[in-house]
Amino acid sequence: MIGLTAAQGTPAAAVKNPVASTPESIADGKRLYARHCASCHGSNAEGGAGNDLIPAAPDLTDSEWKHGSTDGEIFSAIKNGVPPELNMVPFGDQLKDAEIWNVVNYLRSIAKSK
């Protein structure tokens, strides 16, 4: 996926998820989450413990998302990391775009209802 930053003319918030939220997509997203995300965000995505050097990873099941809550913004945070401190490293070199969208679909599937 190209053009996810405002500098490129397409804000991440406007990017729509091109991967349908199917049981297969969610299952793949869950598998990828367990492999790449759970060590920081917790196995249930409700946040991880921090320490003196690294802040706690946020809860990904709630409605408060500091770095944007649209599918495009979540995709961008996973792919590009969270600058400037990069407390969350980018996964764009490890995951294909479709895999990142599957993680987004998985996170949406486990979100707490309001």
C-alpha cells in the first residue's frame, strides 16, 4: 500500500481496508498478532507491562487510540511504527500489506463494545 502519509498527499485516516473481514482474514490476523504483537500488547491485546526504559504498550481492545483509530491509521502504525520515539517499531519489512490488514481485521474483531 502506497500513500499512507499526509506528506504523500493521502492521509492514513482516509485509507480504506481493502481486505474483507472474513473468518479466514481474522484467523490469519490472530496468528500474526500472536507472533508479532502479543509480546508487547499482551496475548489478549489489553496492553503490556512497561518498565523504566519502555512505556507500557496500550490496550488495543478499547476505543482510545492515541495514533489514530481508523483502519488506515492502524495499518500505518503497524507498517511504519510510531515515530518519533519508535516505541513501536515498524513491521513493514516483516509483514506484507495484506497480512497487516488481517491484523487490523483481527483487532476490530476483539474490540470491546461501547
